[in-house]
Amino acid sequence: ELEQLLMMETKNYRKTIKFYQKLLQKERGSKSPETKSMLPKLRGQLQEMKSKVQFLELVKKYQMMYAEQWGVESYVLPTVIHNGKADTADMAPMDESSLLLYYNTERHQYNSQNGVRVLQAGTPLGLMAYLYSRNAFLEGYVQQFLYTFRYFCTQEEFLQFLLDRISSTLSSASLDPSTSLTKICNRSFYILQAWIEDCYSVDFATNTNLLGTLKEFISSKVASLNGYGERLLSLLEDASARKSCSPDLCSGVDKREEETEEGRRTLHSLCKKLSEDVSRKNFYWKLSKGMGPIAQCQRERLRAGSAVLPKPCCSSLAEESSVSLARADEVGPALLTECSAQQLCWQLTLLQQEVFNKCHPVHFLNSRALGVKDKCVAVPKAVSAETVSLKVCNLFLSKCVQDQYLLQLLKNADSISTWVAAEIVTCHTTKRQVSLLSKFLLIAKCCYEQRNFATAMQILAGLENLIVRQLPAWKVLPAKVAEIMEELKAVEVFLKSDSLCLMEGDRFKTLPTIPSAHVLAMHVQQLETGGFTMTNGAHKWTKLRNIAKVVSQVHAFQENPYTYAPDFKLQSYLRQRITHFKDADISALAADNCANFHHIPAEKHSRKIQDTLRRMKATFQ
């Protein structure tokens, strides 16, 4: 009932937002007094509806507390492993110390029970068993495990571990809810639910055998005996339907349903204690004189006006995108100079958001095996993502299936950087180059001020292209605009300085953020450097936990999307220009344009030759 009520209220909230957007556009055009009087009332209704949805989401959080009641004490963890064994008669008794290693957070404690024990390392079986420990959900361990278990076990091994626990406890689980067997059985179902909700796209959607094994087990052994079975099958169907609906092909109704799902909070996404021990860090980047950030009051007006606008709808895109590829080529960069930097910033942000929302925290793990290096280009342009072979630096187990969406994300970033450079070097006059350089710098400034660091860094990479940096136009660029380049470099240094710098304070909870995919991948690679196991063979959980904390930013940022009003014609134009130049050779484009070279006046050039000859003649005398 709670799920249905939350879904209905979220749908109504989305519909009211859509109506408010239409009314707002109508008011800007007609300035009707009736419309003006209706807007404040509708805004008040939106606030009430938003509060109601937030209240229902808060109630849903108690589901996580319900999952915690099935946790067991640490001394019961060997029993978790023991109950999953097919033959327990010849099994030697296990001790917790042989599975898991802890350290005490309080020093000089002679009695370890008085201190707080923190998990330091464990065997693969021990780390999987710790999922059943008390407070594993609340402390974020379940989420961290689901992101990082591929370093020490395959998806099939983990699934079999869960299914074995369910098989061995299912028949006796309903007898007494206070027994360890009941707790192990019920906790197994909640772990499965969390895994499906949060990692379906990277584990089950890419591995049909894994999905088939789970469905077969639920249908044959669980559905008839336990209510959890039907819930898990329904969850798998919903996840499969969302995965099969491509964002580029969805109808407007499907898009609204997708947004409704985004508005809901799954059990697993509510485990939000990952960053409570993160050291917060403030950053004040250098601002150009006279070119500072948008005033705070202006920011508030912008956010208030845009916070209630829905995200782009694919059906509207099909109707309104009337700019053909040929038309975009004819228009050229003219539309870039006509539109304001803020307009272009908003639409580029919405385009970037579409790409970013498809990625998953797991996509940023083990990126060295995909060929991602400490350069902006992940793979050669001639090599497709499908042909990339896993190299010896693969950190996942060999049988682990890895999604390669990160390569698409980085290729998209590289395409935008190439487009920026190509637009500038194809301008036929220095004046137009100055205008376009200024526009891209202002767009990048607007992007990082709105916390779209991805597009800001992509534009910076395009401007730092070797050919672009040597253009004569930089010498006549206004000083205030040129200083933005230094600001962007300062932002880049800041992003590279700390893997959790964007999680500082509470701003990331209220303001939308898109991180730079390449910078984030490099931070993860740095954390992946070094061994994952101790001398006794136990896997370092402290290392895995730190990796999980960094990649968990992806989901945290995706839960707070940008809600700018979409301009589908401008988006279509930008897509087509980016596609047109994505594989362009910047040096070849620049060679065909005389505006890209420094010109020396004929008289001055002749005088230089004469002076050179005179000096050479003097050397022979």
C-alpha cells in the first residue's frame, strides 16, 4: 500500500510540475492577469505535494529498519556459513577470527568489548557472511559490498552463496521468528532485493545465465512457500522493463514513468551513511575581477524558477527537433554566438545529464582493464568499445562480467572537447574566433558555477588543444574573459586534489552536480593501486570501503537532477554539431584556415630578411 500511495503521489506531483511549466511559458508570452494570479496558488500546491511525497519517502525509510531486525550478532556469523554447506557432518567448526579481522577504534583499551570494533579484512566467505551482521544496512556495509565484491568473487559465486542460505533455512524459517535460521533466511531475501534494486543493470542485465538461475530458483523453490518470491519476481520484471526501455526511444508517458521511478527511494538507495566520516573540504576558486559568480539573490531566483520544471521528454524532442543535419551544417557556429552563454550552459548540462544518468558506480571500477589511462582519451577513436580486450591489469576475477559503459562516457566527453576545438579553428576571421573563444569560456564558467564539472572540464580540454592554444585570437581576447581560463585550471586542480571534494558540506544534497567522469576514474585507479590482500590472504576491507565511498558519489548526484527548461531545437543543433566534428582532425581543419596563423606584414618581413643577410655578411668580414 505504501508503494502504491507513494507512486500515485509522485505521479500527481510530476503532472502538476508539467502543468506549472506550461503555465509559466504561457505567462511569459501573454502576461495574462489570470495566469499571474494562478501561478502563486499552483506554487503553493506544489510545495504541499512535495512535502507529502517527502513524508511518504521518510516512512519508506523504516523498511530499512525492518530489514535490520533480521541481522545477527557477530558470533553467529560462522553459523551463516555452516548453514549453507551441503555436507555439514565433516565440516570443521569455524571461528570468527578465521573469517574476519577487526581493529579497535579506541586506543589503550584492554577489554576489546568496551571499544568499537571496525572491520579491517576478511576472507571472501567472511565478507559475504558479514552481510548478515547486525547494522550492516545502516552502516552502509551492504551498499559498499555490492559495489566492490567483484574484486574477490564472481557474480555467480555471490548468488550461489545467497541461494544456498535460503535453501538450507527456508523450510524452518517460518517456525520461530527469533531463531538464527529465520533471521538468516529473511536477511538473504533483503540482500537479494538490495542487489537487484541497485545493481541489476551491471550484473543481471549483462549476464543472462545469472538472471536465469535466479528466476528458476525463485519460481521452483521460493514462490510457493514464501511471499518474498513473488516480490522478487515482480522486482526483476520491473527492473527488466526499465532496462529495455531506451531513453532515446521512450514515449512521453514512458518518460514520466521513468521519472516516477527516480522519485521513489528503493530500500538499497536509502543506506546513506557512507560519507558521514568524510573530511569536508571547502574550495574558493579564483574569480575574475568583474566576472564573478552570479549573485546569490539571482541564483535563488534562477533555482526557484527552474526547480519545478520537468526533465526533457523524448516525444517532444521528436516533434520539435526540426533542425536537420544539413541545416545544422548550413547554420554553422552562428547559433552559438546568437544564444547566450547561460542558454547554452543549460542545454549542454541537460545533454550531459542524459549520459551521466545511465552510468553506475560499478562502471568506474577496474577501468585500467578497459584501457583508461591518465589522459583524456580512453581508447583510440578507431577502436570500438566492443573490441577492447581485457589486459593483464584486470583487478576483477577473470570470470566476472564487466560492463564497459565508462568507455562510452569518456568517448562522449572526448567528442565534446573535439567539437569545441573544431568550432574555433573553423572560424574564418580572428574576430569570430575571439567571439567564440569568449563564448566557450563563459559557458564553461557558467557550468562549473552550476556544478556541472563534466562539461566545464570538457570545454577546458578543447580550449587546451595544442592547435587552439597557438591561435592569434588569444592575444586580442579581453583580459577579463581570458582570466576565466585560469579559473578553469584552478577548478581542474581542485577536482584532482581530493576524491571526495564534491561531497563537501551539504551542498551536494541540495544542488545538482555532474562530476568529471575521467577525473573520477583516475581517483578510483589511484585507490586501486597496491595489493588487495594481506599476508594471510584476507582481503583488505578498509581499501574496498574507501573505493566504495568514492564511487557511491555517482548515485548521490543522480538523485538530485537538473530541472532546467529544455530547448529541444537547440539541443538537436548541439547534438548534430558534436556528431559532425566528433572524429575531426583539428590540425587538418586548422591548416585550411588562414585565421589560425600569425601573419607578418610584407615590409616587416622583407626588413627582417635584409637584417639577417647583413648580419651574416658581417660575420665573413
